[in-house]
Amino acid sequence: MARLRTKNMYVFVPFFFVLITSPLTSPSHITLTTRGYQNVVVAIDENSRFTSCQQDLENVKKVIRSTSISFGQGLERPAYFGDVTIILPNSWASDPICSRLMTMTNITLLPWARTHSADIRITPDHPVFGSQPHSFQYGGCQEPGLSINVPSTFVSNFTDLTKARIMAREWAHYRYGVFDEGGIPDDERHPSGYMMFQTENSDKIMRANTCTGDKTPRGEWNNEECKSTNSGNSSCEFQPDVYNPDITSSLMYRPDLNHMEKFCTKENHDDGVPSKLSYHCGSLSASEVIYKHLDFTPGVTPANASAEITFNVIQNPFSGYHIILDIASFSSKLLFDQAKNSLMQFIAFLLDPVLLSIDMYDGANVVELQSPVYLDPATAESLLLKLGNVGHVAGSPNAFGIALERAQKRASFGQDVIILTAVQTIPDMTNWITSYNKNKVIVHLVHFGVSTAKVEMAQLARYGSMHVIPNVANSNLMNPYTWTVNTLQSIYGKTRSYRAKIFEQTVIKTSVSDTNKTGYFYLDSPASNLLVSLYCLNTDLQLSVDYVSIFQPDGYPVRNETTEDDTFVGEDFYSFVVGRYPVATLPAGMWSYKIKFDKTLTPQLVHRLDIWAEAADSSQVQVRTWNTALDNQPLDYTKAPVGLYAQVTQNRRPVRGVNVTAYVYVTDGVTSNLFTTLPLLDEGISDMTTGDGIYPAWLTTPSYTSHSYSVYYKAYGVNSLAVIDNGTYTRPPTTGSVIPMSNPIATGLQFYRYEYGPSFQLAALLSSTSDLIRPQRVTDLTILSYDVSSRIAKLGWTAPKDNYGSGKIVTRFRLYQSIGSAESNYTEFNKPANADGSVNLTVQVPHLQDGEYVKYRIVGKDSSNNMADPSNVVSMAGPALRTGGISNSAMWALIGGAIAILVIILIIVLIRCCCPDEAKRRQREARRRGRQWVSFGNGTARRADMAPTTRYQSPPPTIQQWNSPTI
């Protein structure tokens, strides 16, 4: 039987009622229909720094309207926003004045919308990037980015068209995985200016990394040396004039130019420049990347430009959790008890008021263990006592649909659904998947089945998360119990309030007399709560502990044997919350613990001690994890390797220098085993932008026995090596390959973080005898030299490996060559790698017309004829480069000449007006000649130069009345 003492639990509630988890990648509810984008969610953060809810809400709507117009106008097949939901902060929803702004209060109308998974977040100004909107991109071309963060200052000062175009660019980042064009000075991969070989000259030329159609914009280099073939370097930056009327594309290059309003197309895209778009998307233009999305499937006609956006203004519909405990699916009482006890610890740690309901499926019927209720200490105690008495039964999954039907109804009241089950599939599974997807039910699946087959139930979790619990044999650190306890806390951290897992330790009682255990853990930043759980991994035995004491760094006992009123003790676990009093924070530093076991006759017991820290702000180092399967659907491994990702931040600043490792587990049908260990790096070939705090890795070798993969992440920083930028960065953080730091400071002396999941599945098992995996892509193709006399260019690149980089070195290649906009032609060849791992190839360069370029790209090919993605593009310039305008100096020269002419004319006019004596002299001369003419008489011949000239006078024009238009 369980016992619960809850005297001090209520004091922790105020800290977390308004603390919402930070944004993370999650499956979007957006669809593009004939009525425009539907189900777009915009969330205003609680601490957005807005001051007037009514005016600020109107400003947010203005941003969305302008973004819709600019994005639609940028495409040849336009798309506009049709239906947008704006989620107000909790403080606004509870304010009598601000709450009137809500257009609906019925939670069942939009129960799926969530603040933490919003597409656009209105936030305070970023501590590093200031008022710049940004959506970080973590995956390859066409993979969506993180939620768009829009600083409140940007919204409040939204006054010009440029900002609308900036938002259109961010929407392309977020929705369609389009990368920036252009570059950054001194960027090794995407420089602002770069040296290019010429086909008719031995000298190189400095070329700007731009994408402006087939024209060169007016502008200047940042210094005179950049105009020289001898002194130009990567620090050179081309600075286009804001006024470039002939330049209308591309929005992914410089949306701040006055007439920049289009995304580049296939016809005007320059894929030969070293931009991020060309590097990651090959020859695809921005428009082509967008049109490859399922939004633009044939037959879909997006909304008209004049369509009015429907705004739904609501409060956050999330209300809590509905839990399904599938008792009958567990293969043994041991596994069921581990699931049940993990759930009990999850409920014991629900400190803030959430709506909770629990259904149990016993193999034939659905039993309501707890009707929907907002938990308080008394209700929690009663519920946990009931749950502790539930036993294991066996049964059939045939009637499990009843539990799913009840869960779908609970989801309509804003509850996330958590399913604990071991069943792979159920009857009528397809219909339930369709129904859950249609109603946008948010499901978090916690699956305990150890099977090599696919978990069809995972398709219910399209809008939630999937977690496959591994059954690791002979492991005290990793077993179903520890994994489930931490998985449930991870779900809470991603959907409600962030909880940093700061410590985990195996504690073994070796003998009857071994009753005192002590140790240390490091709290790296102040916290408001510590959640501590000690549980016995020998689940067939009971936990025998007298008390657990916790000591601050100064030795003060914040909890000891006399302060146990907040403790829940089950048969095999001992859980409690540390918080001295409501308004105080727990200090950072080296904490200690003491565990006092009783003198049980059991000779050896294995325990697990887990500690989480909560804070009322974002001062903690936060680690969030995800993978390529954002919608939790099975992945096709033959198309791309699986990406694993961790984002590390502190106070919203990216953290660098962190050691992040992913431990991947698979099953053989009986037990689970560690399949591979992958280091995640915020740099290197799998990373999009170094310094953005996103640590990626690619799983390049699949399992040949298991569809499902479970992932455990460990991140730590020691010896003050993990740092954040305490300075600012004013350039777009998404353009370069690196975000430079101006003032690095340490996050602290040390920290540790542990994250469990999510999991992913592959659509099909691959055979070890059938090669369907492509070679890795070449990313560093370079023109090493060029001999103008022989017209021979030497190309070089790093030898790629087969199977996404995990196989043998590839020696077969295909070289593509294209001139201008003509289709590429190719030649195939075999080329072994040099001793240093490089590959070199000489090519005969063709003769070019004025203004043309010749471009090259390499594609690797393995022995099974699997083709890699095309490499980056390198190019050479023909005899002359086209210019679409004149420079600033030439422009000012013309203006100066025009002014000089006007001044001369003005001087002449002034002379005539200011010299009347000369005018009088001319009049006297005219009268004198007149008298001479009269004295000669009519018979005198007239001089030819005095003869009057006959002039033709046209009739006067018809006078027409003109009325000015009404203004």
C-alpha cells in the first residue's frame, strides 16, 4: 500500500502556473487549401514586453497580414494566409480588459492549438540577435525550421514593407526549408565576396555572392582592395544600394532592398555562387524548393490575394493530460509494475494545477480510474492510492478502440493523451489513425513492446511524440523502469514546464549493514524546486528506506528526517520535492545527499536516484531533443540518413562547447541493446550553422533487425568550457555558416543534462545483401588551378564514402558541366582517392560568350549505381560580366554634370536680367537700321540678311477643360 504526505506540496504551485516550455520543433497543423494557409498558430509569450494588449494585438495582426501579402507576391503561384489562431498569454486571458479581445472562449473549438508548438512566437528582444526575426534551420534542404521567433520590438515598430519581406523570408525558412542567399564577410563556406577564375585571363576576379536575377545590382565594395585581382579576399563585402529598381529577386538574398519582392526562379537563379541555398539545395532555386512541398500538389489552387484573414484569438487551450493505461497489453507483471510505478511518480510530480483523467483497459472493458479533475494534494493522494492497488491482468486488444474513442473526447477539452501500452496494433487501426489525424489529437505514445516489427500505434502520435521503451538486459542504468520514469518527465517538460534532469546515479546497497549512502550533485543555476526520486530496480522487492536528506552547498539541510511532509512513498519508490519556502530560490553550487536505508534482511538492492531542477525563468541550461521524424511516421532510410538533434540554450542564448552524445538502442526481439553511440557537434558537415546552439548528428548505418530506435542523450559542460555570447550580432543569424561571438562568457563551472527520447521508426528493414543506400554528398568541390594557355582547369574535392559516409571510399563519379542556362551534360569516370583522401580531376574548359559562365558539379556513384546528391557548384567567368546598372560614383558624376549645366543656364538668364544697358544698346541699333530701311524707298533692293522671314502660324489648339480627380 502507498502513503502520501502532501503538507508542503501546495507552496510550489505559483512558480509554474505561467511558465511555459520554450519553442521546439513539432509537427505543424498547417495545411494549404483553396482558402489559404489553415491552422497557423501565433503565440504571444508571457514575457513579451508588450504594454498595451489591444494595440499590441492589432500590431501582431498587421504583421501577419503584411507577411501574407509579401510571401504571396514573391511567388508565381502565390499562397496567402487564410486562418490564423493567436494564443494570448495567461495574464491577458485573466485580465478583464484584455480578455475581451478573445473571439472565442469555448475550448472545444480549437483544442489542439498549443503555445509551446506555435508556428510563430512573439517574444522579447533576443539577447544576442536583438529585434531580428529568425527561424533556425537544423536539417537539410526542404526540411522545416524551428518556430519563427519575432521580437516584440519588431512588431511594435512594424512600419515599412521591408519588414514584411523579412517575415516572408522567415516563413520560407520555417515552412519550406529554404536557405538564405548571399554571404557574410570572412565566412569560410558562404563568403560575401569570392575570387573566381576567368576562362580568358590568368587573373581571378572578385565576384559578389548575390542572387539578383541576371543583373548585377548597383553598389560598392567595402574597400578599394576588393576591386583588385591581387588583393581581393574573403573579407570583401559587396554593399548594394538600397535603391535598385531593376533588382526584384531574390527575397532570400536582401529583402531590405527597395524593389526586392520576388523569390528567385529556375530561370533567374544563379546556382554558381557559394550561398547557403546553393550549398544545401544544389541547383534548385528558392521557388523550386517551395514548390516541391506537398502544399503545392497539383490541383491545389491557393487563396486569392484579396482573401481576408480569419483571426481566432484565444487563450492557451492546453488543460492537462488524459492517460490510458493498457493493463492487458503487458507481457508480464514485472513490466506492468514498472509502467504503473513510473506513472505514479509522474502524477506525484504534477505540482501545478492540471486537468487529469485516467482510463484503464483490462482486455475487455475500459474502467475509469479517475474522472477529469484538477489535481490538489487530497485528490492526488486518493488517486495514487487507487492506482497503487491496480494489478496486472491479461486480455485481448480487440476492444481497445473504446479507450481511444474516450481519449478523443477528452482531447476535445484541451488534454494531451498519454498512452502506456505494449500492443503493436489493434483492429480497425487505419480508421483510428484517420480519425485522430483529422481531429488533431495530440498523443504521446509510451510503448513497451520489445519487437522487431513496426509499432503501428505510433501513427496515432502524428501531433505528439513517440517513445519506445527499451528492455536492456543486465543494465542498472538503462532498464524499462528508469527509461519510463524519465520519459514521462520529458513529456511534461516539452508540453508544460521545462525540467532539467541534472543528476542520475545507481545506488547499490551491498549488505544488510550497508545502510548509509552519501554523494554529491551539482546545481549549475538557481532553482525554485528540486524533484527527487529514489526507486528500487529490483521491482519484485520493496524499497526499504528510512529517509533521504538533502544539503545545500553551505551545509544547510533543506530536507532531513524531520521534514518529510512532502514525501510520497510507494512500495518501491520514495519521491519528494525540495523547496525551502515559496519566495526563495535554491542556490547554485555543489549539493549533497544522504540516504538512510533500514536494516532489511535483503543482502543486496539496486536503486536509482534521479534529480530534476525547475526554475521560474530560462536561466537554466536547457537541452531539447528531436529527430527527423517530426510527425512520428516511419522514415524511408533510402532517401536520407536519420538526423538526431539537440538544442542547448541558456537565457535563450545558444550555448557552445557542449559535449553532447546520443546513445541509440535497438531490439533483437527479446532484449534491447546499445546499437551505436553518436557525438552531436555544433559544427561540421551535418551542421547547418555553427554557433546556433543546435547539435546534430546523422545515423548513417541502420539496423537490419529492428524497425524501432530508442535514443538517450547526455549533454555536459565542464571546466567552464561551455560558453554563451554576452555580446550582440546584428547580421541575419541564418545567412552564414558560422555565427561569430563578440563576448563569450562561461555558462558556469559545470553542468549535466540527460534527455530520454523521442524515438523513431524506419518504414522498412534493409537487407545486408542489397545495397540501396547512396554515397555521401561532396560538399567541398573547388577549382584548384587554371592554365589559360591550355584551357585546363584542375578540380579537387574530398573523397566521399558510400552509405551516407559510413562505407567504403567512392571511386566512381559523374561530372556535370553547364554553360549559362543550358541543360547540363555529363561524363562518367573512375578516380581513386589520393593518399591524403582528396580527389583531383582535370577538365578542358570550353570557350564562352561574353557574360557567360561555365559551371561544374560532381556526383558520387557506388558499385550498385546508387547516385549521391549533386555537390556544390563551382564556376568560371567568360570574357565579360553583365552589369545591370551603374556604380554610385558614376551616378554622382552624371548628377554633378546635370547640375553644372543648370548652373550655366541660370547664369545666362541672370546676366540678361541684370544688364539693362546692353539691352538698350541693342534696341538703339535696331531703330537705326529701321531708319535706313525707310530712307531707301520702295525701289531699293533689300539686303538678304534684312529680308523678313515668312512664318507659318498654326491655328490655336482647342481648349479642353481638365478636372483634377477627387483626392
